[in-house]
Amino acid sequence: MNQYFPELPDQVPSRNSSAFTRAIFKQLYLAQGWRFVGEFPNLPKAVAIISPHTSNIDAWHGFTALLGLGLQITIFGKNSLFHTPLKPLLEWIGVIPVNRTHAQGLTQNIIDIIHSKEKIWVGMAPEGSRKQAEAIRSGFYRIAYGAQIPIVMFSFDYAQKTIHCLGVFHPTGHFEQDLEHILDLYIGKFSAKNPKWLAKPLQKRLKNS
């Protein structure tokens, strides 16, 4: 199996990390037998989603991959967390505090932050939970559509020890219709660490793959 690992394109937001640090995490990712498949899109702004999410180990594989790339992924968290000893760690990871009582709502708060940045990739897990989800949450879509930025889709494939980049999708504003198209792109390119916790919309695609 070819253990391909991409270079980070120049328009994508990057972490302030050294080549040595990136090399360490790249080798750590590859040493576990994992690889990367797909063309990494060269976009300054995007909502990046990754599925399926059924285990805490998902974060480990995703984290070693993004540190190996030097990719800066932004995650939004409650602003109250930044009044705890976790603040330095949260800032290092790339968590940005948001006010859940924002007058125009949390989604608009995040959209405003996106508009204020020259480069930003927002990372989200659409299931919203490791346990079996009945449906895919719409938050990632509403943020992408509201900010007028594309969605970049990634998948975990534990059977093949692969993270796939499934391409770029530009939301049209028709969530249900667009979600069907997005999920269909996962067919044949995902497998869960804990299949019994796979979200039901992805279970349907697993049967068709």
C-alpha cells in the first residue's frame, strides 16, 4: 500500500510549526500504517467536515494528520472555557471562543468571525456525537452557506487505514438536497472504528457501498 501524505497547499491556513515538528507527526501518522488519499484543495477559507465519528481514537488520527500537514484547523468552543486553566491548550489547538448568547445567534457569531479572517478552516464533525446519531446536524452547512465558503469533506476509513479527501462542495441553500449529495460522496470511502455507533444516514450509504 502506498503511504501517500500530501504537502499543504500555499493558500490553506497553516500552523506556526517547524519542518521538524511536521516531519515527526507525519512519520507518526504513517508509522501506524495510515495514509492519505485524495487531492488536498487549495482554499483559504472552508468548513472542513470529517466522518464517521464513532470513537475518541478518531481525534488521534485526525490530530496527527493535521499536525503532520501543518494545517491550522479552527474549532469553536464556549467562551467560558477560556476562563479555566485549559486556556493555553485551547489556544494552541486552535479553539476560538464564541458567545452562545450572541444577539444574532451562535451561527452568525461564527460567520462574523470567518468574515474577519483572511484565512480560516473551520473543523466540524457533522454527527455531533460519537454515539449513533439519528440524523446529520445542519450546523456545518448553515455556517458554510451563511459565510459563502465551500465545504471540504474528509472521511475515516479504518478498514483501509486511510483518511480520504472527498473533494469540495459549494452549498446551494437547499440543505436536505445538498446533504444527500454530500453523503453519497462517502459511499465506498469510509468505515468506522465502532460500526455499531455509525450514524444512521451513513449506515444507509454503507449498505450501498
